[in-house]
Amino acid sequence: MSDHYRQLLDATVEHLLQLAGTGVRFVPVSSETWAAFNAESARVPGIRIASKPLGSASLQPARASATPNAPTKEMAFAEVRLRALACVKCPHLASTRKNVVFGVGNIDAQLMFVGEAPGADEDMQGEPFVGRAGQLLTRIIQAMDLSRGSVYIANILKCRPDTPGQTSGNRKPTSDEMATCIPYLQEQIDLIRPKVLVALGATAVEGLLDKTIGITRLRGTWQTYRGIPLMPTYHPSYLLHNQALGEKRKVWEDMLQVMGRLGMPVSDKQRNFFLRNQ
């Protein structure tokens, strides 16, 4: 059994056990997901996963009979995640990744951050924005009086771009890679329906809006993506390399606009962050 299949199976079993524990007996499953599971066979003690008409699957401890439950947002989100975990549409990325980095946070979040692609730390841990740039993003979120768990964080790409011949560093995703992977992100956005999106860096803006305008020109100006207000701003990694107070203030001004759009209160202390006279 392949490592990718084991990862997919483990995530599926965990989710199905949680659903079964709450009394759920049927879940909707796409033909794409079934194809991923049918690639290799496996048995799960105590649970039978059986194909049903209309593309559903039953979670039936032996001899159980039940009426199908209506699909829920949680189920739909889990189904997207399972498809992403099994994805091999970019064979060069699937063969080099350690983890699929799907996304993290509250699926009912009002605010969603979108980056470009996982780096080495994210690939290792399977979670977006956990390296130095991610730690800075977490501090920015906390400065907004929010928590990392109250927002949703994802990337254009779910796999780390491969770096053949390199022992360190990252590379920018290609246009083809972004076009191939972005449907997963679009499904996430459509399910979460945040009130505001924040695009972190030029590559995220390019992937979402198909605009190659420099981020310096575009940041701080509201855009729209899938009917949702979108704020482009600098990637946290930019602030790690350019720690000038004025650059930090630009990102914070963008976040103040986001807070205003969300109807969040802004304290005098927050309003004055990174001003030279503070």
C-alpha cells in the first residue's frame, strides 16, 4: 500500500469514525473519490464502506439500517480534503511531497488568508504557514484580536513545488500548477464563504486574479474574487527580509481596512501600530 494511499485512508477512517459516533450512516462521495480508493484495496474492521446509488457511501456497523442524512458542510469539506489528499494531477509534485497541505482553521470563518504554496516546514508538518513567515502571520492575526483558529488559512497549491537539485529553498509555482490545483481552493472558498479574503503576496494575487501587476502597486486596493472582497497585501516573508517600519505599517494599514470591512472594532493602540511617533 502506497504512503499516499495510507495517508488518505487514515484521514478517511478518522473522519468516518467521528461521523459514525454521531449517528451518521450515509455520506455523499464523488466518483473521483471512489476512484482514488479503488486504486488499492483495504479493509477497516467494524465499518463497511459500500457504494450506493447516486454516489453515496454507507457507514454501517453490521446489520444497521438507517435513512440517509442530508449532506452537511462538514461532510462536503471533508470530501474535498480527501480528494486533495489523493490528488496526483501533478505527478512531479505528488512524487516529491511529504504531505498534502490542505488548509487549516475555522470552516465558518469570516476571514480567509490565501498564500502561494507550502514550503519545507509546511510540507513536513502538513499545515500551511508554520515556518517563520507563518509565525509572523499568526502574530498579525493576533494583533487583529483574532486567533489562528478563528480564521482559515490555505494556499493556491496544496503541494510544495519540487526543487530538483536543491537541498533548500523554494520556488514559485508555475501557472500550469496553479491552474491545476486552484479548483480545490475554489471549493474551499465556496464552502466557507468568508466575508473577506486576503491574498498574501504577488503569486497568490496572480493565482487568484490572473493579474501580474506588481504587488507594490496592487496592495491596499480592494479587489473581488468569486463575489468576495479581496485585499492584496505583502507576503509575511517579505517583511522578514524588509523589516522597515514603513513596510510593516503598509501591511497593517491593509489589515485595518480588512477589520473595517468586517465591522471589527479598532482600538487607538491598533490604529497607531508601526507609526514612527509611537
